[in-house]
Amino acid sequence: MALPTSSPDVLFEEDKVSFSVSAVDSRKFLQEHGIFYQANAEIGKLVAKLDSQGLAWKSDVLSRYMPILLEDPRLREILEHFDTERPSLCFYLDSDNPKHYFASTIEENEAQDHRAVIYMWSAQSHLEFFVGSHKLPSKGVKAANGLFEVPYPFLTVTKKLKESGARLGEGGVMIVHPRFSFGSTSGFTMAYALQEKEYLDKRVQNT
């Protein structure tokens, strides 16, 4: 099924990817644009609870989010293709760096196209991002927060990308390609790196 042909300004609403993108198309949408996000108050509450309990750095707490995420058919269509039981990496990120944009990797190998990073955002999270920034070429330098900072001129001048934004007032979820560039001006997030099940299976078969 073909993806909606609306302009990015229509597809990327303030608190979600437009419902014109169906569950059937949500995975393709993520692959094409590099991002999928959805406001969700239950996620925001759970982020606050886990943070207060000092569990922000534990990868196994992703299982606590899964029942909420799988209730959404669009998110379920994406996540069922990834190994959510064994995140390969977990990290915490706050909003101390406004107007700075980060990606979890700048590697240009094929393996990155079979990975995703899922971010659970707190209430009052304001995001800034560049649709399509996961597409090659890639550039960045290692930042103090452990991610790669991607230069603003590289995104806007070299790659000619337009900045977009989202406001997750009660919290929510964002799933991105590992090379996707984003920043935040408010809120904090717990993030989990995932690997595609089918790609993992192929690697096992080839060893």
C-alpha cells in the first residue's frame, strides 16, 4: 500500500504522526521518514514513576511500557518486528542542550537500517527534529551525553532539511532510525536501542 502523499507539515502534527498514516503503513512510514511519534499520557506517567524509583538506566524496564505501547495498532505494527525483550542499549537524556541535535550513531553501514531507538518521553516534552535526517550522508561528533551531535548547517544547508517539532504535553513515545537527528527543549526521556528480529535471525543463520 502506498504511503500518504501529504506534505510533511500535514503528516507531522504537534502531538502525533497524522492518523492519515494507518497501522498498515506505520512501519513503512518510519523507514521512509526516520521517525514515528505519538502522545500518550500513560507513558508520561510511567516515565515519571520509573524515574522517581531510580530505574531510568535499567534496560529490562522496557517491558513495563510494552502493554501500553501494544494497545496502539500503529505502534504495535512497528514494534512487533523488533526484539523488545533484549534492548541492546539503554540511556537517559534530558533537555540541557537546546538548539543542539543528536543521533545515536553516524555509522553508514546496512546494520543501522535494521535497528531502531525507542524514546519514552516525560510530560511537557518539546521536541525538534529533521525529517529524513537518517538518510545518507551522515556526519557528527561524539557529545558528552554519549550521542553524536549533528551540526545544524549540515542538516539545513548540506542536506537541505527543514526543522519540525512536536509537543508531548502529557508524555509519549518516539521511535527513530539510529541516525535520525533530533533535540529537545523541555522534558526528559528514557531510550532503548532495538534490533530487528528478522535481521538478527539472518545473522545467526550465517554464523
